[in-house]
Amino acid sequence: MGKPEVKRDYTLGERLYLVEIVKGLGITWKHFMKNFRASLQKGPHTVPTCWQYPWDKREISPIFRGEHMLLLDEEGREKCVACGMCQRVCPAKCITIKRGKVKEGEEAKYAGKTYCASFEIDLLRCIFCGLCEEACNKGAIVLGQGYELADFSRQACVADKKRLIGNFLRAKEEGRLKPKRPPVPVAGAKDAKAAGPQKAKSAGGGQGKGLKRGV
Ligand code: SF4
Ligand code: SF4
């Protein structure tokens, strides 16, 4: 095997490689000093080049789709009426709901005539697409900002009703609820409404109103 052909004349400094090593060390030293100086300052996230997770946490976007919340209304009643729309639309089939009928004297606890006796979301199967939130006509389910979902057992990754309501109460207390979004108008609903009730029914898929979304 012959010697490789050298197409360029390298200087002595380049051939010894010392200057390049010193240059590289200079860059390393510059960053080290910058981080060292910053780490002496007080307050979270003082080191500019990396986030010291879990002590430093990034601000989460208000529209982030994390762990779900089941919402209560202004009077503290559960909004969910267990209609099953979210369960039906869920592509991962990870929502399980059991419906109950509101008995006399329980009206202060539930906003509708029916309620979810049990509501479970398997977070290991959920793909956080947000379709359940979109489908809920009562604005009862919203994806929150919780993202630290790792746990040690499968069962611990199934969020039950208590946990989902707890997520809402915590987010409310910490002021992390999503801003309200306006209802999405159904395409052609306005024209169809003007044309008469029969046409409006066909254009709106029988609903006639936009999907109600948000908190
Ligand atoms: S969360 Fe909304 S869509 Fe799902 S069952 Fe409750 S009311 Fe229906
Ligand atoms: S976010 Fe998507 S996958 Fe997860 S529960 Fe809702 S609809 Fe199902």
C-alpha cells in the first residue's frame, strides 16, 4: 500500500498540532469560566448552557398537551356527564368511563343529570393527541401541563377520577389553567341557518352549533 498523496503543504505548527490543541483548550476554558461565574450567582437556572433538571424547569406553553384534568364548574360541581364522546373519539382507546345517575340531593356535586362514577385514562396508551378535549361538548376534560409521568408500575400510570380532578385543582391553585378558547364555528352553519332549519340540521350534523372547547 503506497503513501497517501498530500495535496497541501502544512506549516510546522499545523504538523505538530500544538497550536490547534491550544486553540481548542482556549475555547473550553472560555466556556468553563463563563459557566463557573454564572454558577456563583444566586437563583434558579444560573448556568447558561444547560438546564439543571429537575431543579430548573422550563416554562411550559399554555397550550401544551400533558396529563389530563377533569374540570369542575364555578360552583365546584363535576362538569362531566359521562356522555362517552371522549371515549368514543379516542384513537388509543385508553379512556374507560362508568356512568352513574345523579340521585336526589346530589345536585350540588354534579352539573348534569348523569355523572362519571369512574373515569380512567391509561397514560401508557395515550398519545396526547387532544381529541378527547376537542370532542367534549361540556368542556369537562382538558389536557394540562403535567409531563413527569414516569412511574414504577402499569397501574400507577392509570389516572383515575380522583387524580384527574386533583390535577385540575392544583393547576387552578397555581394559575396554570389554559386560557378559554372561542368555540370553533362549523363550516357553512351560518349560511345553512339562514336557509332554514332543515338545511341547518344537515350542515351542522344535527348540532347546529360549533364545538365548545376550552376550560
Ligand atoms: S369528559 Fe366530556 S366527552 Fe368525556 S364523558 Fe365527560 S362530558 Fe362526555
Ligand atoms: S389525548 Fe388522545 S389518546 Fe389521549 S386520551 Fe385523549 S383522545 Fe385518547
